Amino acid sequence: MSGKSPMARVLGRTLRMPGALDHKGTRWMMQALTPTTVIVLVHRGRKSDRLYKTPLSKLAEDPERGEVIVSPMWARDADWYRNVIAGGLVEIHVRGEKRPVEWRELDEAERRVAGEAFSDAHPLYSRMILRVIARLNGFEGDPEEAALRNLPMLGLRRVES
């Protein structure tokens, strides 16, 4: 059993529900929930071996490396993050296109650049979501600084199959 509160578990399940909307004709509903681009991460459970779809907001894009930057809302306790780290990343879906990808973890300097890009692109939304993330994870101090210091970020880069 996870160490999350019952309310946090309910919120987590609710936020994953848009993954069911990753179908032609319903993707617009998923995108309507956030001002950022929504990608759907397909990953394999590290214990169950089941396939899961998890919707994520794209934080930033690094065109130089060809990466999409994502971060788990629950820090290192997020199931999808733990599945990816354990080798369960399958692919991502972006606007209906399936992309096989590989991942790497960003260092602190890269996290800062991605965080600043996200804040610049979505000033009001970023302040709101960072406060929620800080509260859910028990981060102290400035929410943006705490998130950049404590949340891992992954760069997902397309691989040719």
C-alpha cells in the first residue's frame, strides 16, 4: 500500500482518467483539461506486466535533442515513473501518433531550464499547478523552487524502430 493519503489516491486516479480518452474523436476532451500539450505515456507495470496509459502534460520541448520533457506530479513515488525507471517504457502518443521513445533523467540545470520554459509559456497555470504539487508532496518554501529541486524530470526522445 502506498504512503499517500486517501484523498491523494483519489486525486491521482481522477487525474489518470483522461487516459481513457486517448482515442480518435475523444482526444479533444483530454486536451481541453489543460493548456499544455497532453501526451499519453504507455508503460508496462513493473510487477503486473500490464500495459498502462498515463496522460501527462508536456513541460517543455528540447528541439536540439529532439526531446519532450515530462515530470511526475507525485515525485519519485509516481507509479508511471517507477515503471519507466524499471524498464517499462513502451511508447508515447502525441495527438494520436504513436512514437517509440527512450528516456533519460535530466540533471538539475536541465530541470531549471525546462521549469523556466514551462513557467514562461503558462504563467498562471504553472503557479497554480506548482502550488498543488508542493502541497501534495509536502514541499516547503517557494513552490517553484521546491519543485525544481525535488521533482525528477525525464527527457523522452523518439527512437527509430
